[in-house]
Amino acid sequence: MNDCIFCKIIDGSIPSRKVYEDDKILAFYDLEPQAPVHVLVVPKLHIACADEITEDNVDYIAHIFAKIPAIAQSLGLENGYRIVNNCGEHGCQSVKHLHFHILGGTQLAGRMV
């Protein structure tokens, strides 16, 4: 996607503070953190949102969830963390590239909304 900010971060044309990277995913610090630790994990394959997960691309999502525990540990989140995904307009998805927020570093609120 030529106009996708996350695709541009993935290809290196927009800089980011990388936390983790391999052939399928990239994890980087959010520019507008909502917690002391706020990292985004994105698949390197452009998938617009959770509604576009299919049998053909689900291995990227499985890989993200297989790597999140190690990413969280590398961030010092030994007391727990929250994983959030927003999907579509009503879900407040701001970038139309599937991504998961890892939030932690403090006691988070018990309610999500």
C-alpha cells in the first residue's frame, strides 16, 4: 500500500524506534503512548484490519502472538500487560493496517471503556 504509514515504517522510508523485527513482523514504540510502555506490533504483509484475516494470511497473526511474550519480556513487562486491537471506524482504528498494541509498565485500569 503506497499511502499506508505502517507499510512505510516497515520499508524504512519512515523511521521508527524498533523493538523487534523478523521476516514477518515489526514491533516499534507508539508515537503517542497511552501507557509507560506502548509498543505496536504489525505484520509486514499489509492486512487492513482483523476483518481481513484469512486462511492465506493467518500465519502472520499466529506469528505475532507467538512472539508477543518475548517482546513483552524484553520490555520488562514481568507483571503483565494488555494487548489491544482496534478494528474499523467504530472500533477507533486510526491506521488501516492491522496492528496490536502492547500496553504496560504500570497498573492499567480495570475497565477498557
